[in-house]
Amino acid sequence: MSDSDKIEAAVFRRLLEHLDSRKDVQNIDLMNLAGFCRNCLSKWYVAAAADAGLALDYEQGRERVYGMPYDEWKAKYQTAATAEQLAAFDNRQKD
């Protein structure tokens, strides 16, 4: 593994730790502000595994990103999106 790969892997782990420490930040907030969310990271993780010739499904990717099964995370931490959050999301989709 190259030094660059090691650094990038460490940064990814740090990003996951940061997201884990900020469960108050909902996916819709991330989508509205940054254009990606935990689910996007999960999809990218699965795609990177496939590129490396590894079999990993979406739920396994989600568990890696969320640190637990998605349904468990959702039940514990996900809140209903507000009308304002949904409107911002809809407006962002139009851009």
C-alpha cells in the first residue's frame, strides 16, 4: 500500500468517526449542504470494493459507514425531515 493510500484510508476512517460523532446531522442536511450523505458513502464503498474485485453488498457497505445495521441506526437516530429540509432538497435537485 502506498503512502498516499495509507493517508487516504486514514482520512476515510476519520470521516466515518466524525460522522459517527455527529449523529444529530441528518442525511438530508448533508445532502442539502454538501451534495452527499452517508448512503452515498455506502454506495461509493461498495463500488470501490467491486473495483477491487471484492463482493460487498449495499447493506454491508451501509453497516461499515453507519457503524451498525442501517435499520438500527435509522430507528435510533434518524428524525423526520422538516418541510424546510424537504423544500431545500427539492430545490437543490432542480439545480
